[in-house]
Amino acid sequence: MKKLAIFDFDGTLVDSVHDVIISFSKALEIHNFPALTKEEYLDRLGGNIDEIVSLILKDKNSPENIEILKETYEKIYYSSQNNLTCPFPGVHDLLKSLQEKGILLAINSNRKNDSLEIYVERFFSEINFVSIDGQIPDYPSKPSPFAVNRIMEKYNLDKKDCIYIGDSITDIRTAQNAGIDCLLVNWGYGRINAFESDYPIEVIDNTSEILKYF
């Protein structure tokens, strides 16, 4: 039985892609960069912000353009209410059930750390996460196992006691790099390359299915 559940955030716990796309679309329009479709955005999400912006810009991804678009996007996104962002159905019940069982809960995301903490407080203030790890300058981001390893070391846990729960190939690679089991949820933004991977021990259709591992 697992003792620690490490969750990805966007696409696993929270449905945030609609507000992200709106902000990126506005930023692209301001600088006269080509627009993207929703599918194109989904193909480019999952890395840290610099990687995402570079992919969104396609062949126009010079260092100067990356900085310009990133700065504009962040101004738009962080000044917006982002009212379309919300937890996925069943997530609150899942987290509460795991917490009641005494399972350690953590978040490992490529979202900026300050933004991650704001949204965790907004949606999950009643959940006691033992670690909330977002992107921090000078620290490696996913798929580096840096944050996962730090959590396991802090609580003196064996790899067999931990499981990573996410929706994308980045999450699979993070779990793989850390040497721990992985569950892939199918309600997020995962693309075909994630679902074709043979590393996750199961693809989850409903949040309640996760409980059997604890």
C-alpha cells in the first residue's frame, strides 16, 4: 500500500487550460504572432513556462521573442480572474479520502511556485499538503525528479511507498526518473504519446479508482 501520493496540478487536479489558452491567445495577438488552435496548445503544454512559450512560437522562438511573449502572457494571466479554472469533478472527495486515511499528499508542478500556492489556497485550503513544489528559478523542473526525491528523503520513504499521479508524458518521465510508480489520468490534457507509454501501472478513468492503491 502506498504512503505518499504526489500529484501533478494542471490537468490532474485542476482544469485550467481554458484560461491559459485565452491569455496566450491575447498575448500572441498583441505581438502579431500566428494564432494557435486548442489542439496545438495542448500539444505544447506540460513543460516549464520557457519551454511552453518556445513551442508556441514555433519557428519564431528566438530568445527575444520568448521573453516578450512570456512577459506579456504573464501580465495578462496573473491580472485576470481566470474564472474558468476549477478542480476536476471528484478531486476534492479523493483528496479528503486520502487525507482521512493518513496518506501523505504532495503537489509537483511546472506552474510557477507562487501561482501554484495561490491556486492551492483558492481550491484546496482544507487539504494539508506536506509539500507544494512549483517551478522555482535555479531549481530543475519536471521531468527532473528533484522535487520528488526531496519529498521522499524528507519523509524517509522507500520508492515502493510512493506513487506519482499525472496526465502527461512529462509526468510519466518524472515518475520514471524518480523510479516510482505512476498513474495516468485520462481527464486531463495528455496526448497520444502519454497513453502509448507502457510505464504507468494504470490509466485512471475516475478519481475513485485511485483509492485502491492506498
